[in-house]
Amino acid sequence: MAVTSSKPDVVVRRWQMQKDGTFGTLLIQRGVRGLVPVCLTLENPWLNNDPKVSCVPAGSYNCDIIQSPSKGRVYTLRNVPGRTNILIHAGNTTHDTIGCILLGTALGEFNGVTGITSSQSALAAFMATMEGRNFSLVIEDQWRWYNGPMQ
């Protein structure tokens, strides 16, 4: 189902895909200031939208707060084609996800694997900012033409 809002509340701009994952920047709509970068994102690489191993397809989604049995209070993406249980949660590398979106504050290396750092604090800040409100999310694939952090 397409999101009907003309301006998304949240945008994930993916700027690099590599063997260790798909990296992006999460931006939140801040009124007259427009989209403001808040944290980094990490997902699995694109693997044809295969459940549990691929990043989420670029597109528009509605997100709702849920109580996950394993992740606690987090957001879920609704109506992802061919997928269910896509969450926004904490984690440092793609070893911490089965097709979800991870949040962090900086790039880091974990036992030779590139990932994101301070994931728990990034998630806590995002959750506090969103205050449990549902929101519209747009995921953009900018890695196809740019391999650096986007704002």
C-alpha cells in the first residue's frame, strides 16, 4: 500500500552497498528545516528481496510501533512486498539482522566486518524523537550513483 502523504516523515537514503551490507543515512522531517540527518542505517545487501537475507526494496512504507518479543518496543514496516516482520532495531552488523533496518551513529569495524556503532543509543534517540507515533518512510537507493554519506 502506498503512503498518501506528500512529504515523508522519515527518509532512508542508501549511499553504499558492499559485501558487509547496505549503508545509508536516516533523515527526519523537521518542518521548515526540511529533512535533517539523524543517524546511519545498515541493512543486508540487495539480494532480490529474498526474505530474511535482502535489504528492503526502495519505496514508500507506513511504520507502526509494536512490541517485538525479541527486540522490545520498535517500529515495523507495513506492506513490504513479499516480506513480513521488517523492523527498525539496534544492531552493529548484518549478523544482527534478518532483513531489518539497523540504526547507528558511525561506521566501525567488528572482527573485520564493517558495521555501525552506538546502535542502542541511536535507536533510543530515534524512538524518543518519534514518540510512538506512526510515520511514513521512504527508502531511496542513492548508492547506484554515489558512494559517500548523504545529507
